[in-house]
Amino acid sequence: MRILIVEDDPEIVELIANQLEAAGFASERVDSAQEALHALVKHRYDLMLLDRRLPDGDGIVSIPKFRALQPAIRILVVTANDAIQSKVAGLNAGADDYLTKPFDGDELLARVRARFREFDPAALPPIAVGALTYDHATSQIRIGGRPLVLHRREFALLETLVRHVNQVAPRKTVMRHVYGIDEAVLPGALDTLISRLRKRLDEAGAGVAIHPVRGRGYLLTEAVL
């Protein structure tokens, strides 16, 4: 699931992005409606977090243009304007939800998850990279059309990396998905698991590579021959 943050305040962007990444969501950022339109032309997004006060005008004015490019995108308006009339205007313009600043991080994540629950996983196209595909509806990973059998933690690791394909999966996000939040983990355990997964993928001919990104996490891409 990919989220586009349309916000021109760097501090708020950083706050939202960190919360989303910690919860396992991949996000990208632009600071104007025009840049958002350019991003929608290039990439598919599942959700947009849209500020109203942007350098090039009121964000909700551009909602019809966003919808024209990607009709299925969910739009959550995030703004400091908490007047009822403002909320009504945003919803009437085509927004799916409305959140006022300052907001609680847990509420933001709850609203984001609520929007994603509206998706029918079977309607989402599989993620494909190299010879590997991931099916949202069945959570099944295949290599060249054949199911890939992995141990539980190997699968949790690969699933997390695939969901962040071509983007850095934060190390803390990977750790939480693989080991949970309560389990004591030995130093180097994740690196050992990644090394084992690389070997399994190479043996299966997956055509993908896992790259460590120093100080941030891991990146799954198609292997360069």
C-alpha cells in the first residue's frame, strides 16, 4: 500500500511519515497540489493525505483532478481548519475523511487503517519484481508462477520487503513484523535471517536483490544481471 503525503510543512511531513513508516506503511511526499498531480501521473497510490493550505492554493480544489487520474484513491484531508463548514466542503469536494491539526498519532493511524479496510484485496494487482510475485488476496508469494515455501520468519521478512518494493523498509518496521514487539531478539538475528533469505531466493531464481541501507533499513529491488 502506497501513501502520498501532500503537505508543505517539513515538520508535519516528517511527523506523519515517521508514524506511517513505524506502522509499516510506505509513503512519499510532495509539497503542492501541482506536484501531487505529477506524482499521480507517474505512480499508483492507495491513499492521499492532503493538506488544505498549500503554496498553490486550497488542496480540496484539486480533488476532482486527483480523482480523474486515480479514481480509486482514498483521500484523507489533514488541516488546521476545524470549522464544520470546512469539513463539509472537503467531503463534498470528494474527500473520504477529514482530520484536524493538531492530531493524535494513534487517531491518524486508525483513520489510515480504516481507509485501507475499504479495499478489496482481490481487486489489487499482484506486486511483481524480478520473477517474484506477491498476491494481496492470498498473501502468497510465487517465483516464476510456483509457490515459494518459506519458514514463518522468512516469509514475514520477505512479505514486509515486498510491500516496500523499491523503497526502504525501515529496520524497526521489519523487526516488528518478523519478531513482534515483545520478543527478545539476539543481536545480529535479523542480519542472519536476511542472509538466509537471500540464499533461498537465489536458489529459487527469484531475480531480486536485498540491499542494506545504512542507518535506515533494507531495500528489495530487481537483481541487476
